[in-house]
Amino acid sequence: MRIIPAIDIIDGKCVRLSQGDYDTKKIYNENPLEVAKEFEDYGIEYLHLVDLDGAKSKQIINYKTLELIASKTNLKVDFGGGIKADDDIRIAFECGANQITGGSIAVQNPMLFQEWIAQYGSEKIILGADAKDRKIATHGWLQTSELDVIDFIQEYKAKGIDYVICTDIAKDGMLQGTSNELYAEILAAADVKLIASGGISSIDDLIKVKELGCEGAILGKAIYEGRIQLKDLKQLY
């Protein structure tokens, strides 16, 4: 299973939220590159970089942070937040993203998102399936749709998607464990490379999602709050 630490960016700084609430913002480091380099020093190969300013805006904003991390480390970065138009995805890849994650765009403009899957390939595009009470949420989780998360993933699997990041918003940033029942249901319903996200608080949580069959796991606050030590992650990758 791939271990994928997360760096969430607001105003160019490394932050974490709880349950996607921007009012809960906590700044952990004003230098995201410093954080990324520390991950790399411990043998981490992957990074989940989220432009939270972009997520609730009309376009990506913190692409310079992406460019800096991609050019100064060897981390394979998947980048999301604010990718809503052809220019956004072009900029993200030009700035060094290895993959991009699309969530809001997959709901609001499925034709365009499908074009990206065809143009860039299923290895480069990740479906962001962020759910609140099983309903897909968009715009930095500020809006909730009526789309069921399982139906949403199945529909995009039929359209060629392979990689899916699923975050149960109720779990995100709460350090109270992951949505294992939901992940098991997704894996039973669709043959996708599922990346678990939200609620990971311990090595045991990581082992559980690995045993479920998740292809990757994203963790953030557990590292920043010292619940998981980077040196202890090596047993999993």
C-alpha cells in the first residue's frame, strides 16, 4: 500500500482543517517545502498536495507551491483543489504534478472531466469522491450534492477512471479512525484503486485499510500532531 502524507495549503502555508471546516484552520508550518523535504528524508515517495484556497475558488491558486515542491524534491505529487478548467489542469501538470485529483469538476462538468481522462490517461487522473453522509460534497466540501458515493464511483469506473480518493468528511481531521465499512463497500462494488483518506490516527488504522485492499492511504493530522512517527511508517511501504 502506498503511504501518502498530505500537505494542505492556505495562503502558501501548511495547514489542517477538521471536517473540512475552514474556521478550524491550524497552521503547522509556514514553509510547505520544508515539510515535503522531511517526508522525503524518511523515504516517503508520494505526496497529496491540496490547494484549499483553490478548492473554494474558481481556479487553482497555490500552483507555485506545487512547482516549488516538485522541482526541489523527488516526491510524486498528486495535486487537487481548484482544478476546474483546461488551463488549471495544464498548469498543474506543467508545474510538476504527477497526478491530479478532480472532485467538484467531476460533479459539475462530467463531460470535461471525462475528456481529461481520455486526454491524459487513467494513470494521471484521480477521482475525488468526498462524501458527507454518503453524498458527494464539492467546493472544498462547502456544498453537498445528491449523488450517492457508490453510484458516483461506479459511474466513473465505467467512464475509465482507475484511481479514487474517498474521504468521509465526518472523519477528516478528527483522528478517530477510518470509514472501513464504506471502503469495503466501495471495493466490493467497483474494481478501482482506492485511496483511503480521513480519520487515520495510528499505524493500526493504516494496517486495517491495507488489509481491506486499499491501494493507498492519505494521512495528515496524525503526523502533524505526533500520533504517527514518520520512522514507523517504513513497515508499511
